[in-house]
Amino acid sequence: MKIEIYTTTTCWHCDRAKELLKRKNLKYEEIDVSNDHQLRMQMVERSNGRMTVPQIFLNDNYLSDSDGLYELERSGKLDSIIGPTKDEN
């Protein structure tokens, strides 16, 4: 399983999303777009125009932002999306 999260250094929504992933023992690649316009544009393109951070991808597919990630967790859908083995990296 491959999880990527686009972040900035001053984003508390990013910290919140990373904390949830850590609590679920999920490894992820953090892509800091704070000072890299090219990476930010890559994020916008991959997320169909979303310009805010964090933007989270699962196996190269757009998953959600921070609020959406927490909604998936609250509804119980996150576990079904990531599967029973929470750390396949």
C-alpha cells in the first residue's frame, strides 16, 4: 500500500491527518510543498484542482483531504478502504 500526503510546514490540518495515519500504523510519504511551486502544481493536477493541503493519495489515486479522511474514519469506511492489514509497506 502506498500513501502519499502533500503538506506544508505550518499546516495544522496536515498534522491532524498525519496523526490519524500514525495512529492507524500506516506508513506514508510526506511531500512538503511549502517552498516548491512545481510540487504544489503536481498536487493540484493530481487532485483535480484542489489547492489546499493536505491532499492524500492511496496507491496513486486521490483519497481525500484532512476533513474527508476523518469523515472516512468516523464512518468506518477508512478501514475498508485500507484493508485489514494496516501496514503493508
